[in-house]
Amino acid sequence: MRKKNLNFILGAILIGIVLLLVLVGIFYTPYDPNAMNGSIKNTAPSFAHWFGTDNFGRDIFSRVMEGSRTTFFVAIATVAIGTIVGTLVGAFTGYYGGALDSVLMRINDGITSFPSILLTLVIISIFGIGKYNIILALGIVFIPSFARVVRSEYMVQKEMDYVKMAKLMGASDIRILFIHILPNISSMLFSTITIGFNNAVLAEAGMSYLGLGVQPPDASLGRMLSEAQAYLFSAPWYAIAPGVMIVITVLGISLINEER
Amino acid sequence: MKYIIRKISTLILTLFIVSIFTFTAFQVIPGDSVLSTLGMDASPEAIQALRQERGLDENLALRYGRWLGNVLQGDFGKSTQYNMEVGALVSSRLTVTVWLALLSIILIIAISIPLGILSAMKEGGIIDRMLTLLTQTMMAIPPFFLGMILTLIFGICLKWFVPGNYVSFSENKGKFFAYLIYPAIAMAIPKIAMTVKFLRSSIRRQMHLEYVRTAKSKGNSKKDILVKHVLKNALIPVITFLGMIIADVLAGSIIVEQVFNLPGLGRLLVVAISSRDYAVVQAVVLYIAAIVVVINLFVDVLYRIIDPRISKEGGAE
């Protein structure tokens, strides 16, 4: 019991730090994240620049704040697409069943048996690279897993007495689906969303690292890591800052989710 | 036997659908490969000529049929960027990726299974708790960031390898593996963490079942029960899980190859996507998809051999 609490507290602290940086970053950053300064290229962390400066003399701490915001934006938008479309598909197929359900679930099985990175790459190569395209690509890739989880929950719930009662009382299908059943699966949905968010953060980082996601001069955690790679020897702090930011975000969320 | 035939026909069907998807997907894209070769200000005659040469002026089904026919004979067309046969290009890059994935998978199996058992045996103890926190942390690290950390530690600080360098398999086998081990570790660590977590909960689930209680009441020690009874049952779901991990590792190498500057399939794919070299993208996607599908089949069959209960259930339908 004690151990559970400890992990939860650790997770809450980590997420608190990340959220603080992201929220403050909306209104204030110590320096302009994109302001270049040729005289302070690749300087080590100091009081003036907590995380040091990069190859253009930009303040890494400010860029991490800005970059986390971009990464959060991409992750939230991705999860929103996955959740909304996935819930709709899952709710209807799970509730009604039938031929459409079996066809959709076959396709779903086929899609999920492929590694998501490969699928994302194919979609990106169709839509092209960029911040909004990566959201679209990742969102589409996320839909099947959400749909599958929601569908199985609806299949269980639709046999429950409260649903039968509601039906007897003449509630419409839409009302049953979204007013009666949806709140009952919210706990499971929340857990799926948090895991999805973590995966989205990691996926954004990966795609931007490959140069297929967020484009310069915009900062995102993955983009920063990709730029930092060339300076690993002369300015190792450049890679450490955004990398650690990703780790504490994902770790914090998974600790909270695990011990909830 | 009937089962295997059915599975193989599903496999062929899946690959067929993937091939249609990969082919048509790249036909609807606005910027076509002709323009990217000739540039935006090419004369209409030159564009038309190259379109004809590449067969882009015929209808979709016809082009798909011809493309598939060629692919089945091992001809994936020509790379617009490298100006060489895609088939040759892909197979020259395949060695690195396959060895990298293989090395990584060996590491995953060799490390995660003992650790998972250890964690489950000491359930609730200090080792178990530390392992749990450690696995949570490792799962949170993106493999490419791990790769950069390994480069920093072993490449730059300890100078055990030269970052960005690569020795080909044919050149020197020992050095080839010496360079491959770091990216393999980077890819393996998060997956090891996942597998440990999965195995631990799989063993714990078994520990609460009746047969364990029976074995306990007969006076067997916890270790005996674990080794003789539980492990056999607990490892079965892990096989399916590992099948998924293998597919993930293969795809994950796309990113990690970039960190270590390895000339594998992943690098080829990323460069091809950026330069809209679609013949290459199609070929790489098909290759990886084929490997993944075959691995899935293999895992499925293995699963049935190990756990005969499933094949009985399957036979009934």
C-alpha cells in the first residue's frame, strides 16, 4: 500500500513539473525561444541559461518550454482524433454488431498487427511532412486501438440490466449509447486515453526526430533531439534537456495511471 | 494441417491487400515522381515523355496488375533518386536491419525472462519494487534517445566505438557486430522492460490459480512450484507478446538506424519518403509487412504446438 502511494506521488510530482513548464511557457519564457545569438553558441548550462544554449545561441530552457508545448499540442490533438473517431466506431459496432462489425473488426485486426511506426510513415508519405500532417497521420493510426477497446466495453455493457431497462422505457439508441453507456465506461476510457497520450508523445518525438514531423524553426522535443544529435560531442546538454523532458512526461503519466 | 493451410491463405490475402494499399496510396498523391525528377519548370513534352516511359498514363488497375506481376518476379522498379534497381537497393540494405533486429531480440529474450521470473518470485520485496520502478522508467525512454545516451557514454566518453561509423558485414564480421551491439541495446531496453512487466503479471496470475494451491498443500516449495508448474503456463502468453515485440523491433530500427548512421532499411525508407522516391517506399513497406506477417504466422503455429488446448478449440469451429 505504501509503495503504491510513493509511486503515485512521484508520478504526480513529475507531471506537476511538466505541466508547470508547459503552462508557464504559454505566457512567459526566460528568453525568446527562437532568438539567435552568435556570441553564445553551444555554451554549457549556467545561471543565465539553465540548460545551456544551442548551436544558434538559442536558450535551451526556453526552447524546452516551447517544445514541450508543441509536443503536448500534437499529442492531445492526436489522442482527440483517436478518441472521438474510435469511440464512435467502437460504440456503434459494439452495440449493433452484425456484418459491418465483423468486417470492420477484421480490418482493425489487420491494421493493428502491423507496427504503428510503419503505418504512420506510409500515411506521412501520402500526406507529406509537417506538424498538422503528423497529427492527422498519428490520429488515424490511433483510431483502431481505441475502437477495439470501446467496442469490447460496449459489448459487455449492452447486456446489462440498466441498458435493457432504458430500452423498455423507450430511450432512443443514441441516448442509450452516449448518455447511458458512455459514462459507465469512462474509467476505462480515461486509462486508454492516458496510455494513448504517452504513445503520442513518443511517436511525435520519433517522427520529428526523423525530420518528418514538426519543422524548423519551431521547437518540439523530438525536433530538438534531432538537431542536438550533431552536437552530441561539443554540447551534450542540448540532447539531455529535451530527452529528459520526454522521459519525465511519459514516466509521470504511466506511474499515475498504474497506481490510480 | 488444415489450420496451417487456412493461416497461409489468410497470409497471402493480407499481403495482397497490403500491396493494393501501398500501390494505390502512392498514386493519389499530388506531386508525382516525374515532377520531382525533372523539376517544376520542365517542358510539357519532357514531362509527357517521361510519364509514358514510366507508364503513368494508363489506368490504375492496369498499372497495379503490371506492378504486381513485376514485384512477384522480384522487380520493384527503379529508384528515381539512386537511379538503380529497387530490388538490389533493398536487399543490399536488408542485412543490417535483419541482424540488428535479431541481435536485439536475442538480448530481449535472454535478459527479460530471468528478470521477470526474479521479479515475480520476490513479489513485493525490495528487488521487485526496484525492478518495477526501473521497468516503468525504461519504458518511458524513446529508443533513439537511449541511442544518443549510449553514444555519449560509450562512444564519446569511453571511446569504445566511433560514433557515426559503420563496418559492413562482408568487410569484418567482428567489427560489424561490435558496431551493431549499441543500437541493438538501445532498441532492446524498453522492450525488455515491457516483457519483464508482462511476464511478471503473467506469473502472478498463475500463482493465484487452484493448481498452485494444490501443489502448495502437497508440500512443494515456492521455487519448485514456479519451475515445475507455473512457468510452463505463464510463458505461453509471453510467446504471443514476443511476436508483437519482434514486429515492433523491426519497425523501431527505422528510427534507431538514424541515430547510429546505419545503412539499413529504415534509413533508406526515411530518405525515400523525404525525396518522394515512391518505388523505394513501396518496396520497403512491402518487405517489412511481409516479414511481419510471416513472423505472426510463425508465432501462431508455435503457440498451437506448445499449447494443444488451443488447437482443440480451434478445430471445433
